[in-house]
Amino acid sequence: MKFIRQYKYGIPYETVIFATFMTKDEQYMHRCIELAQKRAGAVAPNPMVGAVLVHDEKIIGEGWHKQYGEAHAEVNCINSVKEESKQLISASTLYVSLEPCAHFGKTPPCSDLIIKHQIKKVVIGCRDPFKEVDGKGIEKLKAAGVEVIVDVLKDECIDLNKRFLTFHQMQRPYIILKWAQTADGFMGTGNKERLLISNETTNRLVHQWRSEEAAILIGTNTALMDDPQLNSRYWPGKQPIRLVLDKNLSLPTSLQLFNTSAKTVVLNTIKDTEEGNIRFYQINGEENILHQIAEALYRLQIQSVLVEGGAQLLQSFIQENLWNEVRIITNEQLNIQSGLASPVLTNYIQTHTQQIGSDRIVFGKNSNHHS
């Protein structure tokens, strides 16, 4: 498959160009994935889904899930068909990146809508593991006489919703570790002086990452030393939930993460209450604290978390093998010779790299977790 480098908001990204060996089904499914990605970070706790309606090798409708609680991709796709083409719907093939739902939630079942419009063939990227669906949508379609093809671009469709799938299959959030380091492997100076490592363009990319995740997690020392805002102010989109591990509730309320710009959850061992936009969630601080955090986030319906520091917290996640992805930003032109050492990564597979000026970003996955 051929890749081409493009730029968006000054940040490079790779997009797939269809190769001649891709089947028609794969091409239309790839379009579903592209559509779904339009609302990355906006539909959680629902999955990202895209749908395409095709008649005689011509797309007559497209749709994607735009906002949690609103119409699903299949609804938007069918509704997008122009008046003069509506008579073609029943003779068309519907492509959808995730199994259509079969239950009443915030919206009616999409499988019922497909049957209502008498669509004869549905091509699905992958099954939905959510217990209310999990094959029931496929069964309902087949029982109504619809031809169903499953697992077209399955790996790509799974990767699209790795957060949603991990949350429902492993009963914990999808965990991404992120840190910035100097060329000689330090995250900070080791004193109260804050070290700016990444450049302005990379910072914008980090804020895009934040907008795509449900929450950001830091430890007590990072909150106290850096006083971060923990928001996505350099990128349009939603603000993630701010998470801080403060076992003894020692952090002063004057810190920026306690302002009213976004919701904050304080993981602690003392109290369980809600005060304004701050949720104090009590955990047992004696043992397996990271697994307790993961369990707490599952209960809070937080599907993904970006762990931004500090070094000790990041290293703990690595040691517990409790992570899915890692993103390491290295300023290749900055050396400080001593300071706060970066985490040591294990069980790691590098997937790709990205260069932004003096910053080199390494992306990787946990070799034991391929979700």
C-alpha cells in the first residue's frame, strides 16, 4: 500500500492512497474509517463509526457518528441520500465499520433501520463486543434475510476503536503513556525550574492528542512542580477530564487543575465526594494502586487516558505492564547532562516515527497488548 505525506494545521500526517490490489469492499470500508475519524474524541463512550451506501459502484450516501447521544452513522448515511436517489436505497449495499446496534440506547437500533429500508446487503468491518450488541445486530440482519459480510479490513476497524474495544473487553481504559525528553534522556532538571523540551508545533500536536482522549493523568509531584493546565487550548475540540493521583490530598486548591475550565477527578485515599467540578474518588492506597486506578476509571466510564507524568508514575505503569501505547518526544538538539531521568521502556514495539523540527516522536505499542 502506498503512503503519502500531507500536512494539516502545520502538522504532518500520513494518509493511505488506494492501491490497485484493494478490493471494492476494502475501498468502501476504508472510506467508512475515514468518515469515522472525523469525530475522534467527540463520541466517547460510544465508538467511532462510519457508513457508506453504494449503488452500482457509486456512493449515494455517507454518514458518521458525530456526537454522543445523537444519530448513529447508519442513520446519517441513509438520511444523506438525495431525494432523487432514495428509490435506490433498497437496491444498495451498506458498508459500516462496526456491527450495527440491535438495542435501544440513546437512539433506536440501527439494525431495525436497515431492515426497514429493505437493504439487501451489509458489509461490516468488525463485530461490536459491547454486551448489548456482540453479534446480535448481525443475527437480526441475517434473520431478516439480509446478506451480511463481516471482517472486511478487520484489523483497521479494530484499531479505529481500540479505546472502545479495550474498555469493553478488558474492563479498563485504553492507556497511552507520553513524555518529552532531552537528547541525553532527561525529562527535567531535577529542581523547581521548569524545562521546556518540545517545540511549539509539537505542543499543538500534544494538545490534539489530549482532545482525542477521555482524560489526562498526572501524579502529585508533577501537579505541584509544574502546575499544568492539563487542557487542549492549542487545538479545537473537547477538553479532557483532568486526573491527578493525590493519595493524601496534599495539593493546594490554588493549582490550575482545580479551576473551573474542565472537570477534575482526584484519586485519593481519604474521601469520596463531589464538590463543584471536582470529583474526589477514594481508592485503597495499600497495594496494586495502578490497577485500582484502572478499575476506578472503568467505573467512571473513562475509556481512554493519556498518562503525562511524572517519571515515577510513568515507570510504575511500565513495570505493571499496564499500558497500550507510548509516545516519546525527543528534542534531538537539547542536552542537559544531568537531571530527572526519563522512564525505561520495556515490552515495546516501535510502530512509526515523526519528525517535527528538532523533535523526533517515537510511537509504539505494548508487545503484550495489540488492542
